[in-house]
Amino acid sequence: MKITAIRAHVLEAPIAERFAFSQAWVDRRVGLVVEIETDAGITGWGDGYGPPWALATVIEKYYAPRLIGRAPLAGDALWEELYNSLRDHGQRGVPVQALSALDIALWDLRGKYFGAPVHVLMGGPVRSSVRAYATGLYRRRDDRGDNHRLLAEEARGYLDAGFTAMKTKVGFGFDDDIALVEMLRQTIDGGVALFVDANHGCDRVQAARLARAMEPLGIGWFEEPLEPEDVAGYAELRTRTGIPIAGGECSFTRHDFRRILEAGAMDVIQPDTASCGGLSEAKRIADMAWTHGIRYNPHVWGTGIGLAAAMQLLAVLPTTAPAFGAHQPLLEYDSTPHPFRQDLLVEPIRVADGIAHVPDGPGLGVEVRRDVLERWRVN
Ligand code: CA
């Protein structure tokens, strides 16, 4: 079997109602879907998390010529070769995100070739279902009162849908943040997990002050309080609060996570499978996290293909400590408006009673709807 063609599809769709995280308003959703064709008639699909036009350029102009004509089953060998080929110019960011999309597509291909789900080829499953948390509760208005009314309604919607965990956004200033988190804690049951995410929108002083103020509110983790470069700041913040510190969606490969783990910087690492180096690298990072006794919950913000890749990884993530009450990793289930996230899949990955089941078809276990791909493709 040989690779015959590689296509990087750039997708873009406007959304009806914009929403904000600490740095920006979101008024459109974008995606990068990669497709690897072979002479065996098997196609592999991947998802890249990053600026899609930049990823498409790196994939089509740089990596694709190195992959066409090659045997796609040699996953680790191809990964190393591609990484080494751009190592001097891109040890993180776009080159690694583009590599991630290709690595996911190569795993999909391999699974389809052997007629087995990716998680079986990776030695699993350790688990076949995962508890999901709803990612949402973004600011939707400039007015605080309007936000509270809308977000209380949104939180109740997640409870009605069966979610037992959800995440909101902070980084809008201390008063705004603490008022929102207090309101949400009062709105949802005390047994429902509430996470907060600053999208690295605080400095060290702001993060420590906010963490202290949130301590009585039963916060499951404080995600990306600081810039990803400030590993020492994370380690310091971790000693100043009882709230678990999470992060890692803007970090890449074993090298970044080695520094994070050795510095004792986080309680929970959140590599994005479609950004950190793909399924191959995510599993290596997970094994490293396991040796440090650190939790691993994958960041998920892509199309349904990225979601399927995250599910395959979740099926093989090691359990941090073996016990009846062992902590199990959670699925980040993006619940924000997105015209093609799940529409891209013939059978979307759903959450019922707060649980998602790992797809057990060959490869990533999902089929892509080409009509939906074509509808939103802009390149
Ligand atoms: Ca985040």
C-alpha cells in the first residue's frame, strides 16, 4: 500500500451568535481536515487544531511531497522523519499541528487497513466509555446581567441533557469573573463539577487572587491561568492554591511536556491530540504523565474527526492510580455553536447521561460526509 494523494481542506462557517473567551469574540468556526489517499482504495482522515490556512500550506507544500509514494503503515518512522525535517524551524506551533493532522489520518488509515479501531492497535481499550464535560458558558453579551441570565439558562440546559460536569470562562477581570463563577455555582448542583478556564488571560498576581477567591466554590480545576511559556509561574501558582491547576493545550510534543512535568507545573495536563503531535505523540506524553502521577485530560476543540481521535486516545489513556475509586480521564465536549463539527460525521459522537462511548469501527470509527465537507470548504 502506498500513499497517492494528500489534501488539506480548509473549512469555515459563520455562526449566528458570537461568544467570547478572555482574548477575543468568536464569530465563525474554522477547521482543517486532512485526507490521505492510497492505492489500496483506503482513505485516512485527520484533524488539525491551529490556523487552518497555515496548516494547509505546511501540509500540502512541505509534508505531502515527503509522504506521497510512501508506505503509510510505518507510523513512528514517518512521524520522526517529518518532525526531524522541520525540527530546526518548528519544534512547536504550526509545523507540529500540521504533523498532528497527518498522524491522525495515518492512524485512521492503519485501522481501516487492519479492520480494527485505532484504540485496539494502540493496545486498548482500557475503557470503552468516558464521562464528558460540557465546554461552553462563554460570555455572550457585553452586559453582565444579560450574561448571567443567558449562562444560567445554558448551565441548566447541560444539567437537563445529563451532564455532570461543565466549564466556564474567566479572565474578564476579577469582579466579572468571581460574580459569574458564584452565580454558576449557585445555579448548578454542588455535586456537579465546575471547571474554569482563563485561556492564559491572567498574570501571576491576578491568577493567585482569583484562585484564592474561588477556593470556597468547589472548582474542579483552574485551566490555563497563565501564559503557556511561564512554566515557573504555573509551578508557583500550584503551591498557592488548593484548586488543581490545568493547562497544556498550547504546548507541544514530549519536549514541552517534559519541562512542564519536571517543573511540577500542573495537576492536569491537557494536550490537544490534533495539535501536540497527533495520536502517536499524545500517547507518549500520556505515558510520561503517568510516570509523574499527573492527570491527563485531552483538550478537544476541532471537528468531529478530532473528537473521534480524542475518543480513541481516551480509550487507551492509563489510569493514574489503580483502585476502585480511581480517577478516570474526562472528555472535553465542545458544546458551543459550530455548523459543521458533528455534521461532518455520518454518525455523530453523542453524550447521553453525561457519558460518551468510544467508536468501535475501523480506524477512528467515524465516516466523513463529503457533502458537508464540500459545503464549508473554502480552499
Ligand atoms: Ca481551554
